[in-house]
Amino acid sequence: MQWLYLAIAIGGEVLGTSALKMSNGFSRPYALAAVVAGYSCAFYFLSLALRTMPIGIAYAVWSGTGVVLISLIGWIFYRERLGASALVGMALIVIGVVILNVCTRRGVPG
């Protein structure tokens, strides 16, 4: 259940950040409402995931996945350019989150 809560938290964060771009400096009320709803959802479900997950793991997955998803949304919907260094950086984030999760589950000391 903790991973479901974390996935919902990530979705809320991605929604909130995407709406933040659309809000045009908080000048669009519907986008502003989506920002508030998205971040409220994100923090609520992150708090539920943190009941049973280590904070380092939860935050690494939450923030790392959010960075990658938001970058992809910016690339697809806003035509923002992702250069080679950005792609390498995102790959390193994903690799880091995977290593952190695998080592933690196997009890490998960090």
C-alpha cells in the first residue's frame, strides 16, 4: 500500500507542477486551483507513505520520478528542449533511485 500512496503522491506533484506552468504567474484561477489540489494531494499521500517507508527512500523516489516526469512533460507539451546533458542527468537520477531501492531492500549497508 505504501508504494500506491507514493505513486499517488508523485502524480499529485506532477499535476501541481504542470499546472504551475499553466497558471501564468497565478493569473489563471483554474490552473491555480489545480496547483493547490495537486500539491495538497502530493503532500497528503507522501505523508501516508512515510508512515511505513524510510524518508530517504520515499523522498528519493518521489523527487527523482517527479523530475523525470516533469522534464518529459515539458519536452512533449511545452516543446522545451532536453539536451544531452539533461538526458544524462535524468538517467543518473533514475540509476541512483534504483540503486538506493535495491540496496535498501537487500540490506546492503550504504
